[in-house]
Amino acid sequence: MRPRLFAPGPVEVPAAVLAALAGPVMHHRSPEFKELFMRVRAGLADVFCTPGDDVVVVTGSGSAAFEGVLLACVEPGGSVLSLHSGRFGVRWAELARRFGFAVSEVAAPAGSEYDLDALDRALLAVPDLAAVTVVHSETSTGTLHDVAAVAAAVRARHPAALVLVDAVTSLAAAELLPHEWDLDAVVSGSQKGVMTPPGLSFAWLSNRAWHRGGDRLPATYLDLRSEREKQRDGQTSFTPATSLVVALDVALGLIADAGLAARWRMKARLNDALLAGGAAMGLAGLARRPSPALAAMLVMDGVAAPDVVHAAKLRGVTIAGGEAELKGRLLRPSLLGWSDRYDLVVVTAALEDALRAVGQPVEHGSGVAAALASLDAAEARAGLSGRAAPLRRDAGTA
């Protein structure tokens, strides 16, 4: 049985990206790699919607970039306000606390947006705020947070505070406008929306963040300020994962060819359709404002979500389950990677089969029919009806 990957990271990777990994290993100090690396950094800046800006590439997971951002932006003992509605927001609060920063927190229930009045009270309670951490797409709950509204609230009370954003699963999947939203740092990773295997992370910082003075905690491998200067010349301080950079170059070309805004819209349509298919099978969406990166759905009473995940795995389909207190209740399938309408059919049909395998009376084709009806309606509203479905090599077109 052919394995199929429908998790919110790592994701399905285009064949052309995998083929690039099989090429000869490039030397990181060669002129050829320098040229390619400069092109990749420019391509990343376009995907971050910050053309011409520096995006620092770090060999490591998205967590490495976020750690580097904290070290680059917050002076020792500085005050950090961490917003969280799930596991990854909590992780950044814990990381900031581990560095000795003075951490306060604003929490939202799983699947809910932040209460801006509660945020305002928290901002008033911290007189000398250095930074705010917030997750754009909270992967543990499938929620897309309104980081533009968060940033506006921060600016109203603390104009100089830095807004640091985890965009690990939203980059290249959801609208993300760092300049227009007045953000100060955005981090992401290679194994999500940019459709490359795990191993690279990316960090964009605003001019306000780069120019922030004061002391910093010591950093070596994750010294983004030093790394930025090296990378501006097509070099790196340490040996990068050169083959992953080569593969990323191909993936960024595919995203550029499809059009970034068109890709945002396509991912939203696919994810909405997957949620519609789930609802037809009795699965309830968790997020009030769903992230296009994944469909977080609660199983019905009497069903254990890990059993459904296992039943799908037995059929060759990998989906993610819930974490922490949601482990027994939540499914998190995703079409974040290299996917199209027919992948929607496959993952929805797999969910049908898995639910029947755990004893649920799901009618054959009920979820698939609802998913395709949702997608067809969305494409019709977008003026795409009547067009042939794109081939997988063109997936992501408007």
C-alpha cells in the first residue's frame, strides 16, 4: 500500500523537490552555491511578502529560528508577553522563561480567538514591555489568529515593543503581511507550506528589531545578527544543509509560478472543503477561525481519536491527532503540502474508512460528496467553475 502523508508537517513534497535532493552535494563555499543561496533568500523574501528584505536561513527546525529571534530581540531580563491558545504558543512562553525573561501570559481557549480587551489589560499591566510572542497558525488547534489585530493593540499601548510571530504553518498557506501589519519578526520552517523536507528554518526581522540596541544574551550558532551579515554576501557562519537549500530553490520556484496569493486562496478552499467533508461524517470543527494549514476536527462521543488515526495509518494514510488534553478527541488532517482536489478526495475517503473501522455508521461517499460540493461551490464563487482541475505539477494555480 502506498503511503500518503496528510499531516500539517512534514508534508507531501513535489517530485521535482525530491529529485533536487538526489543531485550532487554542493560545497557551501563554492560560487555556484553562493549564487543559488542568494536566489533562495530573495525567493523567501517574496514568500514572506517582504521583497528585498533579509530573511535569515538557519539549519534547524522552526524552533531554532524562534529561539534565535528571542536572543536577537530581547535584552537580558526583558519583559515578554506571550499569547497562547495551544501547545506552540505555550512553548514560546516556556522558552522565554527559560532564558530568564520576565514572562506574562494571555491565554485563549483552544480553537478561540484572543479577547482583545483581556490583551489590552495585560498590556497595561506591563509598564516596560520588550516583546510580544504570538502564533499566527496554531497547529495544535487549527486556529488562524488575527495577528494584525494583536499588533495594533500592542502598538496602541507599547509603540516600541516588538511583535514576534510564529508563522511555521501559515507561511505560503495564509495571507501574511509583515510590513502592513507592523510586525517585527516572523519565523517559519521548510517542512510546512514551502513543501521541502525538514531541516531549515527562516527568520525575518523588521528594521525596528534589527536596530534595537541594548545588551543581548550570548548566542553563537543562533546569532541572527552575525548570520545576517554573512548571508548578505551569500555566505553562512556555519555549514548549512546545502542539499535542502537546493531543494528549497525548486519549491520556491513552484510557489512563484503558481502565484502566492492564488496559493493562499487555493489552500483555504481545500481546507474548507475538508472541514465540510468532516462535518458530513459527524466531525465538528474546533477552530472558530480555521487555519488553511489543517482541519482540526473533534470526533464524536464514544470514539477515541487515536483509534481513528491508527485506522487511517493501517490504510497507508498518515494524519495527525490531538495533543495534550485534546489527544483523545482531535483529528488534524492537512492538505498543506503538494496537494489538489484529488488529494482532498483521498484523505476524506480515508477518514470515512477509518471512522467505519472504529464502528461509526458513516455512509460510503458522504464525506467525499460534501467535500467536493464545498470545493466546487468555492471555485464557482471565485470564477473558476468550468475549468479543468490542474494537474499535480501545477497544483496551487488560481
